[in-house]
Amino acid sequence: MRMITLADREVPVLGQGAWKMGDSRSGWDDEVVALRTGIDHGMTLVDTAEMYGSGRSEQLVGEAIRGRRDEVFLVSKVMPSNASRKGTIRACEASLRRLGTERLDLYLLHWPGSYPLEETFGAFDELRRQGKIGAWGVSNFDRPLMVRASSVARRQRAEDPASQDRPATNQVLFNLRRRWPEAGLLDDLRGAGVPLMAYSPIDQGALAEGGPRAAALRAVAERHGATAAQVALAWVVSVPGVFAIPKASTEQHVRENAAAADIVLSAQDLADLDAAFPPPEHDAPLELI
């Protein structure tokens, strides 16, 4: 598995997302096995959030990593409604209890809210000092908000040299159909040495289901003896400075995702995909799912 540097750690370009996992008890055991299978295949970054299933996703992830915590780079998120200084600390401690661990490797602000970033980032740094998180970052931040976040972090670092000087990552929607980060955000992040964490890299499965532009994707997939979903995933992690967290609820799906990391897209492949899924020509707004 190819690696990328995140918060001074090497992590795989393909991790695992847990959004919408843990929602149903009937699928619980299969989802635990899927996450463990992903770890076995080198997809050792696991992303969850307190919001997912009102904490059930964290409980599921906690079960999946039990006995294997040191193999995993563990990520969770605080909701904006909890992101005051005291609220962030309480939320993190609750997440740690659900996950059955004493630390997170990375803790993210799930999306911008009403609490000042100074409060949230101050809490993040306090959690770092307590050893409860290794690093912190943000999610669903557009270009102006990233500028604001970086400014706040630099100011707090100037006041306290032990503070983190920038968000470790920005987790945003990014895939072949939704290339808006290429309109400037991605260049900004690369310039700051901040990797982009891509969620929904197959657009919630839409890129595997067809559509008017799917012929090019299928043609590239046929050249590699792969599926359209695998090529869509391979494209995301071929972009410099990007890693992805696809979700898979079955062992077979996990294995297919892991195999996508071995696909090397040619210049012709990339040109064909650009023609079918063109990048934005002008500054593009934040997209969400």
C-alpha cells in the first residue's frame, strides 16, 4: 500500500470510512469483519465520527480494532454543536469511551459552526497536551475557511509554541464527478503541506452505477481488468496530496477497494477521464453530501 504523510505519520493512501456503518444491528457483525479485513489489507487508517449513527459507528469501530489498536491510525470528529472549548473536550472523551481507547490519532471539526475556531482549536491543543489526541484537523472547510483556520492556528502557535501550527488535514468531498477542490483548495493545501482526505471517493457508489459519462470510466476499467469503482478510486489517490477513505460493509467490497491501490493509471487513462469528467475551470464552491 502506498503511503502519504499525515501529521508526521505515514498512513495509507487508502483508508476506511465508517459513515453509515453501525446503523443496523443486522449488519453489525459483517461490518466488523469488513473493517478488520481492511486492516489486514493495509487500510489501517479508520475514520469515524460522533455524529455517525449517534455514536454507534464509533462503537462498531471500537469493536473492530479491539486488540489491534496499535495497528490503526484512528480518526474521529466533533460536531459543531459540541465544539466549544469545554464541549470539545467532553465530546472527545465520550468518543474515546465508545471507541474503547485512550487516544485518537487525529480529531477533526466535522464542519464549521457557530463557536469561534479559537475555542475549538484551543480545546484540540489541550487534548494534545493531555495525550488524548495526536493531532487535529478540519472537515468541510472551503478556501476562505482554510485561510481563517490556518491564521488562527498560527496565532495560537505564536502564543504557545506547543500548539499545532496548522490543521493536519481537511476532509472534503472529492471524486471524479465532484472535482471542485481542484479549483484552488487543493493547490492551497499542497502549498501548506496539508494532505486532503477525500470522502465519498466513488460518490456514494454513483460512479460504479453508470450514467452518461460512464463509458469512458468503463473503457479505462476494461484496460486494467478492473471495475469502474476501482478505477474511480485509483484516480482519486493518483492525485498528489490526496488520500481517501472509502466505506465498505463486506469483505469482498473491502478487497476490491484495496486492489484499487495497485492500479497505475496511464497518461491516456487520465486524459480519457479528464475528457469525460472535466476539472473545474473557475473557482468552485464547497460541495457536500
